[in-house]
Amino acid sequence: MSLEGTRIGFAVSGSFCTFKKAFAQAERLRDMGARLTPVMSFNAAGLDTRFGKAADNLSRLEEICGSKAILTLEQAEPIGPKAMFDLFIIAPCTATTMGKLAGAIYDTPVTLGAKSHLRGERPVLIALSTNDALSASAANIGKLLRLRDYYFVPFGMDDAEGKPRSLTADLARLPEAAEAALAGRQLPLIARQVG
């Protein structure tokens, strides 16, 4: 399967330490011929952190994707009705975003974009990144794994000694996971340690 011409909503939530790796994968998808539109949560688009300034992150993602980002609820709502994307990727996807999706709370451009996209029974691919995946967030991850049209990038521990409850997606496998999701397949979930 090829990603040539595939329309992808590339959504980013606030796991700021993961932005560099996620943006590199957006570049890979673009170079494989995918047509990307960035979508950012309010926090991802608006917070300056030790990992970079919000304006720089927004500008960089828009440059990679070659289009303006979806940054408001009003911009995200038509994603489903207009069948804007073949695939909606959330990379990185925080525990908060997964919790909202699992609880049917659609109050950010990323969560509303995913919900709108799902109305057309199109796939949503999650690249999780959270320090509490093996504690408080485990139930939400489990719920999403059981829901139709949700797929996950394989994930593993990123620091078993320092963060024993933390999991992160193996972002190097994002293009492979995207192809699988478009074909209705879930790759084996567990990666070796990710780092």
C-alpha cells in the first residue's frame, strides 16, 4: 500500500517532549506523498514550554504540512461532514486527549476533529505518549482499543527505570501503522523499549 495522495489530518496534542519526533514523522508521511493538514489542540498551539515556543511549533508544523492548521472548534467541526481526510492521526496523543476521546468529550480541535472524522467510519490512528499509561490512563487506553475505527501505533516503555508507568509510541513505525489503519488492520501493539 502507498500513502501517495492519502489525505491525512495530522493532529498534535500537548506532549511537548515528543514534538520533534512527531514532526519528523509528519515529514516522512509528506515525503511518501501524503497530503497533510495540521490540527492542534489549544495547549499544543498555545503554550510555550522548555521544548519550544508555541508560535515556532505552529509555524514548523504548517511548513511541513504545507497548509494552515486547524486551531478552533469551528474549523474542526466540518472535518467529517466534508470527508476532509482518509486518516486522522493524533501524534503525540496525551493521556488527557485519550481520556476525552474515551469519555466522549469533544472540547478541543483534536478531539472534535477525531469525533467528526469518525462519523464517516474512517480510521483514527493514535500515537500515545503518557507517563501514566500503566496506571490511571490504562482504562482509557483499554476502552479505545475496543472501539471501532481506532488504531494505535505500536508502543513501549521509554524509561523503564525512571518512569515505570510510562509508555510512548514507537514513532518510527507511524507510516507502517498508518498504512495498516487505512487497510483496517491493527499492528501488533507492543514494541520493545522505545527511546
